[in-house]
Amino acid sequence: MDTAEFGFDFGSDAPIIYQALLPEAAASFPRSIATISLEDVTILHLSVAADGVAALRAALNTWLRLIRVAHEMVGICETRAW
């Protein structure tokens, strides 16, 4: 299996982003496995393993997009006066 690991320092937003991504992490995908975890409460850790480079690239595209959208949504929600 091909693997990739990333750490994202989101500061105090990391737990919020982690919680937003948990449902996706629980889903099963046929050609890849992804795990997310929190390190030191501020760092979101992503680990992806896949059957081949093409499947790894596809899984990374998905996960990096999910992380980006979750991070952007936290920023939008923080700037709104509800």
C-alpha cells in the first residue's frame, strides 16, 4: 500500500474541524483507508493508505478538499454575527 501523512496546525479550530470530519472518517472506501486524529489539541493529523498511487491521489484529493472546506466554514461561522 502507498501511504501519505499530513499534520495541519489549525490552532483552537482543530477540534471543531476534527469533529466535522469524523463522519467521513467512519465511511468505508473500496481502495483507500484514511484516519484522522488530534495531536496536542491544535494539530489535525491525516493518514491515508491506498492500493496504488492513483488511488492514493484520489483519496488525498478528497480528504484535502474536505479539510479545506471544513476550515473555510469555521472561518465563515466565526465572522458571522448570529
